[in-house]
Amino acid sequence: LAKTTQPISMDSYEGQEVNITCSHNNIATNDYITWYQQFPSQGPRFIIQGYKTKVTNEVASLFIPADRKSSTLSLPRVSLSDTAVYYCLVGETRGYSTLTFGKGTMLLVSP
Amino acid sequence: DAGVIQSPRHEVTEMGQEVTLRCKPISGHDYLFWYRQTMMRGLELLIYFNNNVPIDDSGMPEDRFSAKMPNASFSTLKIQPSEPRDSAVYFCASTLTSGRPDTQYFGPGTRLTVL
């Protein structure tokens, strides 16, 4: 499984756009990039997943450059409720699913 | 759907006692995972099942831990005997393999405290 590196913590203010970058230099051809969000006292929650270029949903956007050695989760106009830990995961799905969670990035959104 | 259901939500026990954690996956999901989360080690995969069969239990810390899935709608994680270092939040997750990248749906977790 490809190892991921992401900042331990980030601070932001309400209304700002937040970009969290994850490095995964050893990503394999069949690997997908997935981001999860975890609020205190809750289980992780899937946010977004992608393989290349750009993926957008109602929650976030995921930008993946051509070499796929990094990815950036973009949260538009964050609010206080976006304060959470964000995990970047890289793995292959081929008939089964195993996810390796790193330490994640603790995002603190202030008023 | 009610999502993944775990019980109990909180468990406090004394060292040496047996602890049983329960999980009901989302109906129709064919994979079930047990994770443990601590501040020191983060979120660790303990074991996962496919169609009720244990596939990989290499994350189970030691023989004191055991997990079963007697049917598609129920799984247990048992610790016997429990030790203070087992104190953690235990999550159950389930997913459905659909031939494309899938996602795991996590339950609310069981916070275990072993005194």
C-alpha cells in the first residue's frame, strides 16, 4: 500500500477555501485516492474519491496532477462544522477493500 | 437505511473481564471491517470479513482478541481477558464490492475503557 504524507494540522476561518495536500510518491497504477472526514466521537465518513485529474461533488473537490504523486482536497467556503480530521488514503480496490489510515490532518475552523 | 449499528456505545470494564462488541452492517453489504482507534496509533484495521468469512486477521493484536460473523447481519469482536491497554474506540465498517472503487461506511464506534 502506498504511504501517504499530509500536514498534521491546519487552521482556517469561516468562509475561506481550504486546500489540504497529500503526498503519495509510491502510488501504484491501480491505486485510487480517497479522502475521509472524521468528527469527534464519530466514525470516519467518505468525502470523495478519484483516480486522476479533477473530481467534484457537493462537499469537496479533489485535484490530482498527471503524475498522481500528490492530491489536493479542496473545501470551498468552510464553516465551523468543517472542523474535523481529514484522512488521505491510497489503495487498490480489486475484489476487496482494505484502507490504511494515517494520522490525518486536523482542520480547525475559527469564526 | 439506519447505517452501521454498533453496541454498546460505551463500555467500562475491569481488567480481566470479557468484553463483547457488536456490529450490524448495512443490509446487503458483503464486507465487514473492525478497526481500533487510539491517540497513539491512530485508526488500525483489526480484521475484515467477506461474505461472513474472515479474510485477514493480521491486525488482531493477540490471541485475546477474536471476531466472528455468524451471519450477514451480525458480527462480534471479543476481548478475553481485557487489559487496560485495550482501551480505545472500536469501529465497525461495511461496504459493498461493486467492481469500482468503493467506500466504507463506519458505525458510531464503541468507546471501551478497561480499568
